Amino acid sequence: MKKHMSEQRKKEIMAAYLFLLPTLIGYAIFIAGPTIAAFTLSLCKWDVLTPPNFTGLSNFRRLLHDARFLIVLKNTLIFTAGAVGLEIIIGLIIALMINRGAPGILRYFFRTTYFFPVIVSLASVSIVWQFLLNTDFGPINYYLGKLGFDRIPWLSSSRWALLSVIGLFAWKNLGFYMILFLAALQSVPRQLYEAAEIDGASSWQKFWGITLSLITPTLFFAIVIGLIGAFQLFDAPYIMTEGGPGDATRTLVMYIYLNGFRFLKMGYAVSSSMVLLAIILICTIFQFGVGRKWVFYQ
């Protein structure tokens, strides 16, 4: 009997591995393999036209003293913090407003309206915003002038350019987070609010003690995917400002593209991408570690 069970167990394990085999092969070819190859290239000097020349950690040492790399890294961090913060905070506020008292038809209208930009490509949205924010003939500056304000160089000033890109990205993805939070809010039991009202809890106490506590898994998910997506931004600043003025809106991914495909410094570009990968991994691991203290699962 034991021998029969053992053979049956082996067959089940073999069948499981056979089902997993296509996924494992795909992972090895499209994820693990390219990652190993990229790390290997980051240790080389390679201009694409000649064979790679192994140089060890020289690319990474050079990054530490590259003033331009530090600027684009700073831009990326500022952009990520600003965009993700706006997306989550405003998305949560809108979700609370819709969930609290909006009729069914209005709720459907607002969900559709706010979510529509999410399904539009970022490149298309960037072209539209480039026109809206044009200093000379953009509609926004036109109406600001009608109100008595001076024209604002949204995309041609280092003071305003990065803020403009942050605003675009946050507006583009706002609907996605609104839908996430709205789904989470609708899953909160009404009985908890009724019990809190009987105990005399204020609106803020109900929000902080009940609503926010029960949607922390969704909030955690939103922060993680928001940071990963923002760190990889390329389309919007490339189309709207091409990283300018100067390097005011140049992100780390744009810097990787610039070195790899314009200057043909592929080894140096790959080393920059390894730094980006490390930053994303560290941030994600840190969030999972800290999340144990504030994320509450029912």
C-alpha cells in the first residue's frame, strides 16, 4: 500500500513539474537570462560596435562621481514621491466622496470619467498636455491671462517643468487608484460604522479607526505598484520636454536610454539600469518589511 502511494505521489509531482515547465522555461529565457546578461554587461565597456571589454566595477565607480547621474537620480526620486503621493491621496479622497453619498448613476458617471485617462496611452496624453501647457498659445496660460495672471513657463522653466510632469502622471493614473480604493471601501462592513456611531465616534475617528485600518491591504498594494511604475517613467518627460530644460525632467530611464542608444555606452547604461533595479528591489523589500506593522488583514 505504501509503495503504491509512493508511486502515485511521484506521478503527481512529475505532472506538477510538467505543468510548470512552460512557465519555468519562459522565466529562464525572458527574465532570469536577460538579468544575468545585463549584470555581466554592466561589468564591461561596450560600444555595441566592438566586442565587450571586461572592466570590473569601473562603471559603478564612475556612476558615484557622475554629477549628471546624481541629478537624474534626484529627479526620479522627487518625481516618484510627488506622483505616487498625489495619486494615492487624491484617489482615496475621490473614492471616499463617491462611496459616501453619490447616487448610482452619478457613481457610474464619475467612475467612468476618472478611469478613462487610464486606458489612454501615456504618449497620447503627453502630446495633449504639451499643447495645454504651451507657454505662448496653450489654453491654460490663455485663461490665466484672462484672470490677470502672468504666463507660466510650464515646460520651459526648471522650476515648473518637473511639477508639470508630476501633475500629468498623477492625473493619468488617478482613476486606477480611485477604482482600487472604491472597491476596498465597498467591502467595509456597515455594521462597524453603526456600532461606532452608537459609541459616539466622530467622522474622523470612524475614518481613522475603521475605514483606513480595513483598507490598508489595498493601500499597501497601491504604494508598491505605484512606486515600481513611477521609477520606470520614460514616455511623458521624453515627449513633453525631452528631459529639459537642461536635465530638469530627465529621469533615470531616460538617462539609460541616452547613454545606451545615443552615446553607445551600453555597458555604462546597463550599470545604471542595475542601480535602478537595486533601488526598486530595496524599496519593495523595505515596504514588505514595514508593511507588517501597519497592514491589517481581516
